[in-house]
Amino acid sequence: MNIDYTVTALMFPAIPLLMSVYSNRFHSLSKLIRQLHDEHVYESHIPPEWKKQFINLNGRIVLLKWTIMFAAFGFLFNMLTVFALYLNEIFAARIIFGSCCLSMMISIIVFMREIQVSTNALKLHMSDMDVDLD
């Protein structure tokens, strides 16, 4: 495979889009945590599934941290690929671009896991309602 600037340019629209999705997800999660914290501390309102929610939210935070970190590594590797191409280091550029693709794939896989955990959180949240969902 020949690698040039157009190959790395393919990643430039994808990476900021993913980072935006991840950041929005993180913002929503942090807002939810702050809301639950305020209910717990200031209003002394403790829902029965509070401990399970806390464990779930903590797991989601960890997953989002790794998701964002791998996406950031993907962006960094993409920029390093451009730099290696600028220095005419084609073999290094190929290795670095492969690392970019691998980082982005890991980021997406971890994000898919976070979506599963998030779905379980919603089910947990609905568990106290008397509704047959099956």
C-alpha cells in the first residue's frame, strides 16, 4: 500500500466527529452524576438502587476515559503520520498510521461496551416501575 497525505486526510473528519460524540456523552454523564450527588447530599434523597447506580456510573466513567484516551492517541498518531511523511519516512509513516487505525478501533470497541453499560443503567433505573416490558 502506498501511503501519502491523502490517506491520513481520510481520518481527519472521523476523529473530531468521534471526539465530539465522546465529549457529549461525557458531559451528559457528568451532569447526571452531579444531579445524583446533589440529591444525595443536599436533599438526603437516596433511591433504593443508589449503590447499583453508583457502581454503574463509575464503570461508565472508566470506559469513557479509555474511549477518549484511545481516540486522542488515534489523533496523535494521525498527526505523527503526517510528520513522518513530511520527513519522507514512509515505513515509519505506515507503522504510525497502523497505530492510528488500531487506536481508533479500540476506542470504538470500548465505546460500544460503554453503550451496553449505559443501557443496563437505564434498565436499572426503570426497575422500580411496575411495568412489564417483555
